[in-house]
Amino acid sequence: MTITKLDLAGLKCPLPALKTRKALKSLAAGDRLEVLCTDPLSVIDIPNLIRETGDKVEITERSDSRIVFLIEKANGPIGGTDRASSMRD
């Protein structure tokens, strides 16, 4: 298990969610992504993204100036299929 840090301070909606989605794609199951945001809308956008991807938000830290999410990468998206095996069938 590895922890990758993603500093998205200063970015506004929708960039934090888009960059978080991109970073999650490169992680293996069980890896964690620590995301630092300053955009207040990220408290809505990031959890919605995680519901879509099927990953899990482990810890959410919130202060006046920043929001930190610790996301655990799941095995894959809910309802996803293995594209390689479906292409062989």
C-alpha cells in the first residue's frame, strides 16, 4: 500500500474533482490518495466522485483554509467490467 499526495490548493471547481479522478486511475487497489483542496465546493464534488468510482473516503479533514481527503482505491468501479476479457470473448 502506498500513499500518494495530491496538492490541489488554489484550483477551483471542477478541476479538483477532475484531477482526483485522473490520479485515482493510476493507483492500485488498496493504495491511498491524499488530496488537499482549498475550493469549498470540493466537499461536495470529491465525495460525489468517490461514490461514482466505488472508492472509499477514509478521512476528511476540514479547516477554514483547507480540506484534506484520504481516499482508498477500491478494486474497481462499481458495475465495471474487465475490458480485456470482454474483448477476448
